[in-house]
Amino acid sequence: MKNRIKSIISSESFRNFLIRSLSTAVIIPIAGYILVIGGDYFTLFIAILGALMIWEMARAIFGAAHSRFLIILSISFGTVILLSGLKIGMLLLCTVALFVLILFSIYCLVIKQADKITKFLTCSLFIVIPCILFLWLRETKELIILFWILSCVIATDIGAYVVGKIIGGVKLAPKISPNKTWSGLFGGVTASAFTGLGFSVFWMEKHFKFVCLSLLIAIVAQMGDLLESRFKRKYSLKETSNIIPGHGGIMDRLDGHMAAVTFIALINFTSSQMQF
């Protein structure tokens, strides 16, 4: 028994687990505090996260050789997100965005990688739009709504991981993400549903609506995860970066959150029955 415990403690997976746990213990309180205080600090925080994700995505598409270009590009897109959150005016925002786009296109022509412009701009929409919608939700909705969305995504990840490891079974999308299973998806959806039920009982009304939305959040979050896995597989990446010890890149951690935030924001825009 002692030898078994020693072997587990000395294993690579256990060390990775410790690193992930320590990173999580540091990140969650900081991110939670910034989310609570909101305002310009939260806007800056989201802009930084957006810039880092743009950097990760651009590095995969253009290659790590263009390091200075990637840094300038990520800062530029982060600035667009920041200006949108600070409400500096649509005309100025469009001017800055157009200026960034023109410089980006010229540089791609110079380095003879113009064929990658469309790929980058298309992928950047999956980062910039969710970041702006995140800022909009924080500004216009009660804080508990954001905590509900984020908690459902976290519950989905945990439920999918635990149930998938215990039960296993048929793969969900073997060509995209070999580790995901249908049992894991069921576990994630169930965990998210119970999370939504808990929020609705203690803090919200309309229990059935929030449970159903929590179910959908789990599915959408898993779709976002699969989309990011498809992106990494296309560019032969295991992780988008190593920014977060034990976790990988920002995109690796926020793919489901971005999908869920976009989903709830779109529902709120399009359906008068789903106003929060």
C-alpha cells in the first residue's frame, strides 16, 4: 500500500495535478475579485485576456517566428476590446479597428502570408465578440447572472471529466477530441443542470427556465471546447500556449466560457421571453 501511494505521488500525472491545483487556487480568487468590482478594472482584465487569446491564435496560424508582429497584433485587438468596454464612441472604435485591419493586411502582404488573413480574421471573431458580450453582460445584468453562467461551465467541465473517467464508453468526437465521451457529456449536462437548479432556488426565480438554460449552457460549452480542439488539431497543437502552469493557454481554459456567454447574450437579444 505504501509503495502504491509513493508511486502515485511520484507520478507525472500527480505532479501535473498539483500544479493545476495551485494555479487554480491563485487564479480563481483574483479573477473573482475583478469580476465583482467590475468597472474599468474588469474591462482592462477582459481586454488583456482577449489580447492573450489573439496572440495564442495568431501564433498558431502565422507561426512563432513572427514574434514582434504577433505581440503588436494582440495588443491592437486588445485595444479594440478595451475601447469598446470603455464606451469611447462608435466612430472612434470603428476608426481604430479599421486602422488595425489595414496595418495587419499590409504586413501580411509584406511577409507573403496574405492567404492567412481570412483565417485569422474569422477566428478572431470567436474571441473579440465573446469578450465584448462579456463586458456587456457585466455592465447591464446582475452580477449573479455571470456567476451562474461561469459556474455552469465549470460544473460541466468537472462533471464531464469525472463521469468520463469513471464510465468511459463511446467517444463523442474521436477525430477531434479522443478523450471526450458521451458519458462525459451526460455527466457535464447533469452537473450543469443541478448547478442551475441551485442558483434558481437560492437566488433566482423561474426555476424551470434556469434549469433548461443550464442544460443548454453545458451543451454549448462542450461545443466551444470541441471547436477549440478542432483548431488545435488543425495546427497540430496540444495546448495553445503554456501561460497558465498545468492548464495550458487562455484559450484552453476559456473556450467553453466564451461559447456560453455568447449563447446567453444572443438569447437575451433575440427573445423577449428570456430577459434576465
